[in-house]
Amino acid sequence: MKKGRKVIVTAVVILIILAAAVLIILPPSAGKLTNRNNTEICEKISLDINGAKIGMTITGNSDKPVLLLLGGGPVIPQYFLEYYYPTKLDEHFIVCIPSYRGTALSYDKGLDKSTINREQYVSDALAVTDYLRDRFDTDKIYLMGHSFGTSIGLMLADRYPDRYDAYIAMSQITWQPSSEKLAYEHMKEICTDASLKKELEGYADAFTDTPDMSSEDIRRYVAKTRDKAMHKLGVGTTRDMDSVITGIFFPSLRMTDFSSAERIAVWQGRAYYRGTPLDAEDFTFTAEDVTTHLEIPYYVLAGVYDYTTAYPLQQEYFDMMDAPEKEFFTFENSAHSPLYEEPEKAIKILEDIIN
């Protein structure tokens, strides 16, 4: 009996410790957005779009132009960066940040995985565009993409120029297989950690030429080494984010502008995303195949240290682009997220664009 009681007591103590750990890592929250900049609009809403629930945040003041910000990932919500690297972007725009179908605020385990594809994301974003145009009584809005979001943004800007004042690309995806080769070679060159360098060198054969992103070696590299190396070497999400675990995973669970359920849904969405059509083609996008001509102004924000979407290729694609107005802005102290790494400079550029 005594032994049985000890087992029960031990189990209870373990459960209490685990519960305490969960509360520390995942603090309870109703998930209401913090109105940091005291804007008129500060809300989290969900719309029924193309047979799916699309969740989004909208913040800003009614006298400002509308900006649709299509995030990177596509699984981690763009709002995460705004939460931890505040920019005051919504003092200058009405900012709408949607979660892509099947992810974060739009997570739904009942969704058909076949609908998780780039064309569907374009269609969803177009519907959000028209919602914003109607709600805020404006013919055109500003369109901004970050990383993965630049693939969706470029397709929208190319196909529907009548809806947008300009297309602003932050860390434009260009020729992603070529970008991965450049990144690999750069990381191998600058790496001073013997263990990581040896791990990188183990993939040398896979990067002899422009890599086949569907090959078994490359898939293993992406799963085990790529993000770890990029963040450790300062060429990933931000220059100062040295780990996906400490820089994204744990912070995402402490982001109290999302409810506990919404934060868990971020990672449920990550698991759901695996094996979707978009997951299979995530690293194969080529901007040149979409267009090298836009009918609206084209602006690029690019970090010198960005090798997630390699900076030299962003410049090369920009040079190819024909647009009525275009400008390339280099951020000398940024990697993959210049708006969040050098916000004052980025905001000044955006102010100049809209004025």
C-alpha cells in the first residue's frame, strides 16, 4: 500500500511540475490583440473564403492607406514578427495580416490537403484584397509580401494590377534552387564551428550543381541542417536569431496576443502542412516564370545578410524587372527580415512610397 501511495504521490508531483512548466511556456490568454500604437482598429477576425476559414489581424487608423501583408513561412504567422519586433507599421497603414489556409489563425484539421497549393493561396489573397477594398471603400490597396509571401504577391501583382497601388517585396524569392546553392556555399565558407562545418560538408555532392530540391539528400539537408545552419550563422530569419527553437518555437508559445489554442494551432498547422502539394513544391519557385514585367510600381527591401532568399539573386531579378517605377533598397544590417531588423529605415522608405 505504501509503495502504491508513493507511486501516486510521485505521479501527482510530476503532473504538477508539468502543469507549471506548461503555464510558464504557454501562459494563459484570451488572445486579444494588444493595441500597442493606440490605433482605431485593432482586431482579429475570421472570414469564410473559398470554402475555408481565413483568420487575420487588422490594425491601423481609418485615414491611412490599406496594406495587405502576405507573410513568410507559410506556417509561422507574420504577426509573430510584428509582436516580437514591433515596427509601428500600423501608424502608417491599415495593416491586414492573414494566416494562410490551414495554418495558424486559419488552421482547420478538416480541410482537404489538396487545397493547400499556391494557386489556392493566390485566390484566397485576392478575396481578402476585395474584402479590404470594399470595407475601407478604396479602389486600390498596397500589397506587400515577405519571403514565401512574395511568391503569392508577385502572382497577384502580375494578374490583378487594377487592385494594387504598388507591390513591395521584402526578401523576394527568385530562383530558389539557385538560392539554396548560393546559401550552402556561403555557409560552408564562413562556418567556423567544426561540427557544423563537417555536417555541411556531408552534403557537398548534392550541391555540385544546382540542387534537385526533391532529392533524398536535399530533403534530409532541409529537414536537419539548413535552418539550423542559417540561424547559427546569421543568415536566417534575422541576424540575431540563432535558433529556430529559442527564436521561434518557444516565443510563439508565449505570444499572448494569440490564445493558448491559437498558439497550439500554429504548430498543429505545421504538422498538417507536411505532405501538402505546396510543401512538395516549396523550394522550387522561380519568379522569372511568373513575370519580368509589372504594370504597377515595384519596390524591394533586401538584407545584405539574407541567404534564405539570397540577396545577390534578389538584385539580379530586380534588374530584369520592367515596371513603371521601381527601386531596390539595401539593408546593410539585416538578413531575411529587414522591416523588423531595421524598422526605422524601412518605415521611412514606406512613407516615401505612399507620399
